[in-house]
Amino acid sequence: MDYSEDTIKQIAIHYFNGSATGEEEEMLFRFMKESVANKQSFRRWEAEWMALPKIQPETDREWARLRQRVSLGGQPLRKSRVYHLPRIGWVAAAAVVGILLVWGGYWGTMSYVGKMADNNLFVLATGKGEKTRFYLADGTSVYLNSGSTLQYSGSFNTRQREVILSGEAYFEVTKQPGDVPFTVRTDGYDVVVKGTSFNVTAYPDDSNVITTLMEGAVQVRCGEEEIAISPGEQLVLNKASGEITKETVQSNQFMAWTEGRFEYDEISLQDLVKRMERQYNVTIELDKQIQEDMVFRISLRNEETVDDILEALIQLAPLRYEKVGRHIRIYK
């Protein structure tokens, strides 16, 4: 692109202030895609802007502008063109505007982005049927799944990196000089990393907290215990019993949701129903006669509808269903 550093820096300041035009935002995104050095320049300008004193009314207006930008979303991510729906069978047969840069508008939008003044926490939330992707100030990429919230302090930066997750998120953590750790706090344990890719599932109504590692290294801190996870491993905490297990898994399956896919070698009917409720914003009631521990192997490669999945299920298991609006009941 043909522009001076001063010009693009001024555009970045417009972006942080919430006053950038659509054309300026496109120029800024292209600039950052060109090189790692450009991304680093953007983060340096962002840190400088964040360090400037802010007048409260102005900050409130900036948050309003950010919410508007978030609701508009970014460029759509590319969908897979492959359609594959194998037979699902029984087995044996996841206080500053410049703190984030929103990209993904493909899934939908965030339900809420705002600040909690009492404890200086910022909150990002997705409703059922919504997913989003954004970047934190340190360059970490976060995919936030349906029905999830992520909180972080207004002082979040490259030296203090801590977030609180309720729900599911896939993180691509940027390594910082000095190996400053990045910590994800959940209601079961803390996940501590330095630069890596991993998925954490920690919904309040799930019985387990699950961390799956794709790349790098992770330390999980649960009470006084510290457990290391290697790529391809998954750590599961049963919240009721406190039991912790670690096993080797097909880790790419646990980031499939970031690409709009369902992919599980083993998933119980109960867990599948929870996933469907969150992804499609529906309510599913299981008849008491159904064995909730039925286990399926499922591989859905496109954005199938909830009806597509239900039809596949009743073809392969002794099940039937009724659907009225967003309420579904599944019978034996």
C-alpha cells in the first residue's frame, strides 16, 4: 500500500477513537495483514493511545462506537465447500476501546460488549446461536462460542494478561518478550500459557471443565496441583467429584466449531443436545425413556441446520422428534 507511517498511524488513532471511516478501517486492516512488523506497529500505537488520559464522557461515547462496530462485524470467514454427512452411528458404530480489534462477522455478532465500572472489568458476551472472533491488546486471537462470556481488566496489556471465561473459547496466544504468562480463569481451574493454541470449555451448566491443547505447552492449576498438557492432550475436571483425567485426543475436533463444524469421535446424546441448543438457539427436551448416555460419532462439515441434524439422528437411532418454533422434544 502507498502511504506513510504517519498517515497510517493517524488512521489507527481514528480507529481507537471510534471515528475511523469504513475506508480508513479497510486501509488499517490491509496494513496489518501485510507483515508482522505492521501488526507490531499497530500494537505499539494502541499501547501509546491507551496510556493517554481519558475523560469519562468521551470514554463512554467510545464504548458506544465500539459496540456499533462490533454489531456490524467484519469480513466473513470463508466457509468450507465440502459437504459430508456420514451416517451417525453408535460408537462401536467448545477502560479502553482500543483493547480489541473485531474481525469475524461470519457467525453473527456479540450480544454485549461493555464495561463494569465497579470492578474495572470489561465484558464480551455471545448469546445462543452467536459466535465471534476478536483480538486482545497483546495480539491474542480469541474465538468465543455461543452462550459465552469473557471478562478482563481495564489494565490488560502485554505485561498483565488474565481473562475470566464462562463458556467456550479457542485461544491463539501471542508469545510476549520475557515469557509473560497468559491466564484463563474458569470455575474449575486456571489455564496458564505463554504462547500457544488451545480450547477451553467451561460452561456453568456442564459437568466438566475441559482444556484441549493444539500447539505449545499449557499448565493447568487446580487448587495446589499443577498439571502439564502436551499437544494432542485433553484435561478434564469433573466439577462434582473433583476427579481430573488426562488423555490423548484428536485435538482438531475440539476447534472444529470455529470453522462451523461438528466433529466428534464420541459424544453422548446429552452433550450433543447441549451443543445444539447453544449453536442453534433452541430448547431441546429429552423424553425420560431415552438413554441419555447414548454415544454417537458425528461429522458435519458444513453449517447444517438443526433440522438436518435431527433428521440424521432419527434415521440412525430409535428416536423421533416434534418441533414447535424453537422448542424441540425428542422421544424414544
